[in-house]
Amino acid sequence: MTKYLIQGTYTADGAKGLLAGGGSTRRQIVGDLVAQLGGSMEAFYFAFGESDVFAIVDVPDAATMTAIALTVGGSGAVAIETTVLITPEEVDAASGIAVNYTPPGG
């Protein structure tokens, strides 16, 4: 499973839908969507600022996350950004991999 941070910004229509349905209903809908695809939702929060909603989800693979992003983004109700989250242990493993790299101009 891969963990992702999803940031969403509601359009005017999306905000109207959120007002009509409520925040806990939206959290349930997102959780159910992720579960139907074999994943789980770790966290779901609304926020002030550039993004209106944040969720942390575990899904089986990048194709599953891509399907979610395309479906949700294609609704026109919310624009989303997804970020792959990396555990400290994955960083530890990566730091042990030797990489031969020459920087530009080097």
C-alpha cells in the first residue's frame, strides 16, 4: 500500500454541495470510495487557506490513486493535488542506495 496526502480546493458548486450535505457526510463518502478500491483513509480534515480539505489515504498502487484523482477532479466540484508520502524507514532504505550522479556543469 502507498500512502498519499490529498489536498482539495472546492469550486463554488462543490462548496454549495458541501454546505447542503455537511462535512461528516463528505468524510464518509471519501472513506467509502477509498475502501471500495481496497484502501483505507487515515485522516480527513477541513482547513482554512489555499486548500479546503486534506485527507491521508492508503491505496494499493499509483494506478488506483490516479483513478481516484481523475474521477474526483473530473467531477468539477473540487480540484485536487496528490502527494506521495514516504516513511522515515523508506528514507533510511533510500539513503543506503549508492547513486552515481554528475550534476549539470560538473
